[in-house]
Amino acid sequence: MEKKRDIATLGVRAGQVRSQFQEHSEALFLTSSFVFDSAAQAQARFSGDEAGFVYSRYTNPTVAMFQDRLAALEGAEACIATASGMSAILATAMSLLKTGDHIVCSAAVFGATVQLFGNYLGRFGVQTTFVPPTRVEEWQRACRPATKLLFLETPSNPLTEVSDIPALAAVAKKAGALLAVDNVFCTPALQRPLSLGADLVVHSATKHLDGQGRVMGGAVAGSAKLVNEQLVPFLRTAGPSLSPFNAWVILKGLETLELRMRAQSAAALELARWLEGQPAVARVHYPGLASHPQHALAARQQKAGGAVLSFELKGGRDAAWRLIDATRLISITANLGDVKTTITHPASTTHGRLSPEVRAAAGITDGLVRLAVGLESVADLQADLQAGLG
């Protein structure tokens, strides 16, 4: 039996397959199709009777290496790659649900996820109930006989609320539903939802997995039965495919994932503690802080607090925009997971399409600022923020 490897080693070595040229770095296969030895082999490949590559919409060697490496990192049997994080969530829903089915979803998820579940899936007869991420009893009450999927982010975007994955896994099992966890904030370097009872783990590879803000990508990992029998057919038919080039870039990002997540988490914790002492700041949201409501839970589920924090300014939107506009080092952009620190105002960007009532229910105030901490000097980041804090 092969020795069990640490996550840092898996990020560098897992999934690599060398061609006849014995390249040390993973090969980039930029091809749309693959040549067969015979008509009989073509038939066997298309039918699935013979393993092998067919068409890069759903089988490609570079993409397969990314899928296998991420599966190893998450402790999953299988993984599929998609064009973006949102296409990964869409693929999950379209593969597992049908008209009349019901989703229970955390109210504290990315704004586009709220739109997908609450608006677009509703047009096809799939209903969604949104519940607070941390109140297990409300997840239980929301389940119906038609409930097929529980979906959450933990920590959540942007308030870093931490959901109890084992408890919600038990709720899903009792309801006869599946639990899918968006692991974008922690990545497998800090949290492995499958080991905590989740059935599927979803990623926006655009974020920390790439780590340098270069390409778009997504992925879903889980059991071989779920992934290969239910998600792969949708990917093959609908084609929300990850390009081989993007897969190659993200593969290189995975090599430094564990190192980056440890360093960025340490920097985020230092900044969070500093922000708690600023007079203009009303509250800081970060799981690594003792003041965080789910700090103890985060300590059980996560190896560190992650790279993302948010904080509320006492002056509302005017104060938030003034702080953001005063920065000169930090990048004003809604992306996260980059080695360059980014800052955004969730109420007018990532969650801007939600109604004021929905934002208020989710705790996203006009004074809230989200900071995704990179690898710059913490002292330099503090100085950049200080200019707008007064």
C-alpha cells in the first residue's frame, strides 16, 4: 500500500502522469480531440468500454491531472473540473435535482449562488429555502420530503460565519439528502469537508487554488459513484468545461497552496487583531479571533482561520467607501484568494444584486468591508488601511 502523504506533498506530487518524454513539469495538452488506433477503439472509447481520452470537452490529460490532484487533497475518490466556481455549483444542481425537488441553502453564501438557487433554478420547479448558516435547528425545520440537497459555504462570504459540518451532515442524512460544502475560503489545506461528513465539496478554483488571480476554474469532488455516475454525464453533455491551459495554471498553483494558506492565514489573524483595536471599526469578523461567535467550532474544523476577514465601520457606506478609496497598495477588486491583498464593499459589489431586505437578513451592512489578505508585509497593509481609518 502506498504511504499516506501529507497535504503539502500531495499539492506538489499527486495526480501527475508523464508522457513518453518524461517531462518533470506537468504537460499541457492543447488539443480538442484524440486519435484512435482503429474504428473499434473509437467505438470502445465513446461507449466507455475502454478507458482513455476522447474529446477535451470532458476528457483531457492536463485537466485529469488537476482533477486527480484536487481529489487527493480533499480525500475524495473522484473529481470533475469545470469552467468556473459557479459552473461547478450549477453542475451539482443540474446533476442531482429535478422539478419538484427542494434545496436547503445557507443564507450566507455568495450573491451569485443566491441568484442561481433562488431565481434560475426556481424557474424549473426547484425550490430553495434559505436558512441561517449557524442554526442547525433551522436547517432541520426547513427539510421536507422533497429535500434533496443541503448547500453551504463555511466560512461564509463575507461574514466568515462557520457552519457545523458534522451536525449538518447528520441533518442531511436523516432527510435523505446530500450535503455539499463550498470550500473556497479554506481549501483542503485548512479544511476537508468530506472527512467531516459532507457528500460533495465544491470549489471556485479561480480563488486560492490558482492563488494568483490568473484564470477561471471550478471543481466538484466526492465519491466515485456521485461524481462519475451523476456529474460526469452532465459535464459531457452540457460542456461547462475547464480549458487545459487553465487546468495547467491551477495545477501549478496547487504546488504552493499549503504554504500560501498558512502564511496568508497568519497575516489575516494579525490584521484582524489590529483592526479590533481601531476606533473607527465597530466589529471584526474573522474565525481566528476569540471574539468570533464560532471560534471554538472553527478551531475544531479548520487548521487556521483563512485569508479572508471582514469588518464594519461606524460611519456606514460613506466611511467604507472613504476607506477603500484611500488605499494605495491594496487592490480594489471583488476577487479573493490572490497573493495580492484585495478590498471590496460587499453591499454594492458581490452582494449588490440582492435586495436590501435580503442583505440585511444576511447581516451585510452598508458599513461592511471585506479584506482578502495576500502575501505583502502586514506592516505595509496596516499603513495602507490606516490612511482611511482616520
